[in-house]
Amino acid sequence: MSNELHVTSLIVQVHPEKMAEVRQQIMAIKNAELSANNDVKLVVVLEGTSQRSLMDDISTINGIPGVLTATMVYHQSEDLEEGEV
């Protein structure tokens, strides 16, 4: 039996005055990691066991007040052997 690991990265554009709140909410998402940011953009890396779970996380990020856009720029999927994570 194998599992899948999906990794995607996003560019998230944010209203500058909402950056602190947006960063805090993204960091609260279990599978999200902030890689880089400036005053108006964040790079977010998401990991999940399915493409659907990543799409749900992207929808959550898009729904955060202050987020202008969350655009996927990279996606990778691989099969893992049982026990790998």
C-alpha cells in the first residue's frame, strides 16, 4: 500500500496593513509553512496527502481578510511507501 505526498507553493499577495494578521492565520494552518515574505507578498509551502487537501488549504488562505490573491506556482506529487512521511 502506498500513500501520496503533495507539495505546493503559493505566492500570496496581501494588503500591507493586514500582513501581520494574514501571516498569523497562515501559520495556524497545520500543513502550511512561510518561506519568505516582504511588505505585500508571502511565499507559502503546503504539504498534504491529497491534491484536494491542498486545494482546501488554498481556499482557506484566499478567504483570509486582507489576502488579494493566492496563486499556485509549483506542485509536486509522489507516491510514498508505507511508513514514509
